[in-house]
Amino acid sequence: MSAMTSWNPSSHSGATQGTGIQSGQWGPGAQPEPGRPVQLVRLDEGGNLTLDEEALSRCLEQGEVGNSPVCLVSITGEQRQGKSFLLNCLLRRLHNLEAAGASWMDREDQVLRQFECDNGMANVTKGVWMWDQPLWVQAPGRRVAVFLVDTEGSLDLQRRMETSIKLSVFSIMLSSYWIFNISRRFKRTEADYLEIFLHVAKEIGKTCNLLPIQRLDLLVRDWELSGSYGADEGQGYLGDLTQELASAEQPLVLEALRASGTRCYLLPHPGPRFTSSRARAPGDMEENFRQSLCEYVTSVVHSAGTHVRTDRAGQVLTGAQLSAKIKGVSQYLKTNRYDFSSPVKMAQSFAVMRWELNSRAVQAARQEYEQFVQNEDRDHQSMCSCLSVEPQEMRQCLEGKRQELLERCWGELRGEDPEKQAALKELKQGLDEQTTPFLSTYGQRFKKKAVLKGVCIVGGGLAVAGAAAGVGIGVGVAAGALAVGEVVAIAVGAGGGGLIAGGVGAWFEQKFGRNKRGSNTAGQQDEGGAGSSDQEALLPRGGT
């Protein structure tokens, strides 16, 4: 059985790392709550992943977050390259948004240690963690809840590639601002990992209707190839890197690095005093590292409000919507037991999942339309209800429902346009198979009831019977009148049979005479009075 099949929601609330930091408010007027990292994904000794749904809900559905846009800053990279330390710096900066310069680091001897980190060889994180309280930032016209996500060494060469990539994939689902943390330079090993990772992330994006990469920072730590650091030097290195990769067999990496949402930032080495210290306090940093770190962290925090999680169409997702997507994938993986024994098989499995989800969406739309047609059929069986809705109106009613379902289903379909178009074509055919026979049957029913009621169909609409209606003419006499040469409809009224046609009514008036004015039976109108027009509808819509 593949490792990913154990990706199940757990019944407990999730492990936490203790801290004393206060988080941002849940919403306007709310009191700050103590924040801490909560474990969303656990990794066992066999490399199996377990999603804690309750912990995920506490992070993304709490308070105002459930209805607010979210920015998720996620870091992926090799083991022991300072991912947790960087997240601690981001956390400190987010709690001191108005601070100038490096003052947000507070006292130089204060340890930056809310996400657990260590300078030894042991791996501390062991899964995927998220800061469980929102860190609110102001964006144009809205407030955005920022969350920090820490992924255990996803490029750990001592672990199976399969497990590392699974962790990275989960990280990308929980990311709108992705930081790829590397050491010294972009190496071939990292390019290979990134190519596979992007391939799987692309499949997940299509399946979950998410952009796999929204914002990418290539953060190069311990830069030594030049004496310049920062964003400008990083963009120069990024340009050189894309030229080198132009002839390589890594098209997804090249595409990602060339994207407008990608930048490169170079950080110098923090100095031997910092790396040898267990405390890793700001005062142990060398000045050039301290300045570069402050600049980078501040740039991430100040732009976080513009990098909210969206779907593939660019629609902003709330915390609750994103949580529902992640839970849905988790449940689907658990239920269907797909093969995730390799990255390639994972991508293939997501393609199969996408096809199955599209088939379900099509089937649900067909069933809803079938029920709608059945309801229309049931509600228009009686004479009055049928004659109140003409066949053309019924056609328009069904077409409106058909269009509604097609548009809604298109929004629910997963994958690239060709996949979605194939599914939509199947849905159209299914809806047409229900529409055509019903409209044919309804048209016949309408005509039959019109004849029985004593009305004619003129230009597709109903008209009151002509002068012959209600005079007690027998069906045989009416049939004889067909010799007049006009195509007429026979209507059987309360008084017998009658001919219905424009000029035939006048002919019957001359042939058989009419009741004298003033001697009309109850319910009849005087000639020329209200309701006497042959073109007036017999029954108002909604009549019974």
C-alpha cells in the first residue's frame, strides 16, 4: 500500500510547540490570543502522512479568518538550512509592523525562537506546522490574515524522495507566498527536485482548482560568489540561472524562474559566532547579514497583503474555502486508495482523480436537471396549469435552467480547458437527451388541452374561440365548415362544438345568427367589450 493512503484526518487536536508570543487579533474588536505552531501533517517512521483536520480548522476557519482572504507564507528547502529561523524572523516582524529599521528584533540578546529550531544535525520539525493565529495586515480595501507554514526538510537526501515531495506538495497547497530556501547556489540536485515538485504541484493545482505557484522567492543563503547581496544582485543571478537552464531538460523549473511572480534574493553568511551559538540571538549576527535579513523579511511582510490565496481563475479564497479544498483532497485520497509510490504515479493518480471528480460533477448536474424537468412535468399536468405556459415559454424555461447548470458545472470542473470542455460536452448531450422528448410531449399535451378547452393556437399562442364558440354547433356541422378553405382548429366548449378561425367566426354569425345583445349567458362579454379580443390569452400565468 502506498504511503499517501494513510493521509487521514485525525481525531485529536494537534501537537503544539509552546511559546509566549501573542498573535494578531481574530478580527476587529477581538482580544489577542496566545499563538503557537500547531502540527497539521504528521510523518511517521514509515513515511506516512496524517492530516489533522481539526487543527486545520482551528487555523483557517476561526473567527473572522473563515470569511477573510488569507496569505500563507510557506518555506521549503533542504534540511538544516534555517527555514524555522527565517519563519521566526517573519513572525517577529509581523508583530511589529510599524517598527523602523531593525528595531523589530527587540533586544539583541533576545532569542528568535517561536518555531522550534536547532543548530544540531537532528531534524526538529518532523512534518508540517502552521502558526495557529492570524497575523493581520492591511491591504487596499481589506484586511488580510497572514499565516506562516513550516515544512520539515522536504529536500532531505536521507529520506525517500517520495516522502520529501509529498511534504512539499502539502506545503504548496498551503502557500500563496512560497520561499524556496537553498544554500550558496542553485545546484543540479535542487533543480531536479524542483522539476519533479513543480510537476506534481501542477497536477494538484489542476485537481484542486488552485494556482500551484503564485509568488516564488528563490532565497539563496550563505552567498559567496560575489561580495554583493540583496534583491538587485539576486535578480542578476536569476537571469544568469535562467540562461544556464535554457538548454537543460527542466522546462517547469525554467518556466517558474522566468515567471513575473518570481524573484531571487541573496543573503550572506551570518558569521561563525551565530552558527556556533545555540541561542542564535540577533546580537550574534554579522552586520551585513543582519542588514540583508532585515531588508528581506520586511519586504516579505510589507507585500504579504497583496499575495492572497486565489483559485486558478484569480478569485480570492477565504480561509474556510481553502480549508474545505484541502480537506476534500485528503478525504478523497483516503477513500480511493491511489498509488503514490513515486512522484510520477502521484501525478497520474491526481489525473485519474480529476477525471472522476469531473464525472461526478456532470452526473450531479444531469440529475438536478432531470429532477427539474420532472417537476415541470408534474406541475403542468392540469388543463389550467398547462395552458398558462405555452410551449415556447417552457422551452425558454428549460433553456435557462440548462444554461445555469452548464455555467455552474464549468466552474466546478477540474483540469485544463480541454479536459473541462470534454466533460461539458458530455453534459450538454445528456441535457439535450432529456430536453427534446419532454418538449415534444409537452407540445402535444398543450395542443390537446387547448382543443378540449375551446381555444385556438394562433402563431404559437392561445386565442379565445371565435363567434361560433358556445352556440351549440355539433361536431358534424363544424366539420362541414372545413369546406370554407381555411385551416381551422376544432374546439369543444361547454355548449358543443365550434369553429375557431379569424374569418370563419363571421361566417358562422351570418349562417346561424347570434343571440341578441343583452341576452348573453352568464360570464359572456358584450361584443366589443373587455376581453373580447381573439388574441387575448385565455388563462393568466399561474392560473389553476
